[in-house]
Amino acid sequence: MSEISRRQFLLRAGGAAYGIPLGAALISMPQPGRAAGTVSISEQVDWTVSNRIMGEVVAKALGYFEEEGIDLSIILGGPNIDGVASVASGRAAVGLLSSSPSLMLARAGGIPIKCVAAGFQQHPFTYFSLPTNPIRTPEDFRGKRVGTSQTSVILLRALLKKNNIPEDQVKVVVIGPDVAPLLTGQVDAVTNWATDATPLKPLGPDRVELRLWDCGVRLYANPFYATETTLKERPDVVAAFIRATARGWGYVKANPEKAVELFVKAYPVRDREAELASVGLALSYVFTKETAQSGWGAMQKEVWAEQLQMYDELGQFANRSVPKLDDIVTVDILKSTESARPKLS
């Protein structure tokens, strides 16, 4: 899982990395051969290709972005790529992060970005254990060994704090993405995204799952964001991007198999059968009761306020100013696109 401290976002040096003023989005005007009125923009993804961007890929393939006057390029990320710096510097007009705390920490570091929509309504970060030694509730963590990545230790700390469990009652074992330590008895639980079916296969269908969200730590996954400059100078372009992306995800919901075909065609490195197995899991986080009422991409400011307070209490903004709620999130784009975002659950 891509999380927080792994990158530290190059913070204030982001703009200098590309020689472009901080926050100046690169939104180019029509080029020869493109339809009149079309603008070319990029979306910066913080990680490698996954079903997290299936909606955008489908929307691009079906011409939804073109109908909105956008020629979209998707820039993939990875462990050594600072996606926030890419957006802050103007290389990309919009960005997609794995987790909402990453955006809060970037903002605390002086990067003027704001979330405009939440791709996953609940974070799929999950603790997996075996039926022979299950962890079904937060209380079950007492005395257990939890295997997780270094960057996800903070999430376990948040869980323990939320449930009044002293940290010294749980042993943290830093591991990679492999679930083998759980199968060999080295740890009592491992972590992963519940939407990533392939690495979880060895645990079998009877594995026990406990989501971070259900333990009281409510984070968003797949937050879309842009700089304050872009939101001020070209809100129409951001709104057009959100409308097309929302339509793309609506198509994925209605036609998951066809959507997978389009996704795999665009990224042949992805395995068709694996994508078919996991697309339903992803959709269960994209469309919920919240989106049935408020439409794709909806988000609640109170959820953001909760996590902002929690990260402050955990000392994650040390030596930095704690950002205000209105500094990290805006619902203006959601309001302006309300009629175009599918209301599905």
C-alpha cells in the first residue's frame, strides 16, 4: 500500500524539480489535429497501474473525456516517484493519491493542494488473520504480532489509540507485501487492501478480515486533488475531468466485464482473470449508500475532520502547522458536477 511517510513529497522543492512555479497547472490549449476547444491535461497517479484507475481508463476509451473537451494522459507513479510534486509543479493538472492522510501531510508541508472528490468511499486497508487465531475486533489485537509495512505502522497506532489499547500490548513486525509470515506463524495478522485479490489468494477463502474503517479509523482512499491555482483559474477543466471520470465508473458498475476488457487492452500487463476477480471488490468501495444519495466521488467533511484531528493527536504534524479543514478539501467541484455524477450503490 502507498502510504504517507514513504515519500514526504519533496515538499517545498516540488516546483523547482520541474522548473515551473508552484501550483501552475499545465493545461494546454488545442493542438493541430485535435477537436476545437479541446485542452490537453495529465492525471498523476501515485502508484503503478491497478484497478484504482479503471474508471478513467474506461472513460478515455469510450470517448467521455473527448466529449468534455479533454485530451487526457495518465501518468503512472511508483515507489520512487513523487506524484504530489508532479501536480504541484504543474506537470499534471489533477492527481490521485492512495490515501487521504497523504494529502493532509503534503498540505502541512506547504504544498497548496486540495481534495476535490473521493474515489473510494471507505478505505479498504484491512488486517487479515487465520480462523485458527482470529482477530475479529480491535480488542483481539492485545498480545498479537501484527505484520505490516513501515509506512502503515501509523495506521495501527491510530487503530490502537481509537480503541484505547496501549501500544506496548501489540508487537509490530515490519514486513513486505507477502502474506507468507502469517502462513508460517511469524505473525498473527498481515495487512493489505481488501480490493487486491491476487496477493491474498494464499490465505484462502476462510481468512478473517478486519477493516481499519470498522475499527473506527475512517480514512478515504483514492482522493482526487488539484492545486489551489488550478481550482481558481480553471475549475471548469477540473469539473470536466470529474464528470468524465464519474461516467467512466458508472460504466464499470453497469458493465464490469466489458470494463475489464477495456482496461486490460489499455494495460496488457494486467491479468484479465485477476481483474475480473477483483473488479467487484473495487466497486463495493466506489459505490456505497453515500454515493446512492450524493453521487460518485462524494465525501463528508466530518470524515476529513476526524482524520485531521487523529493525525494531529498522533504527532504527525510535528514542526509543521496543522492544516485547517478548508485548506485540504473543497466540495465546490462536487457541487458543480452533481447532476452528472451517477447516484449508485
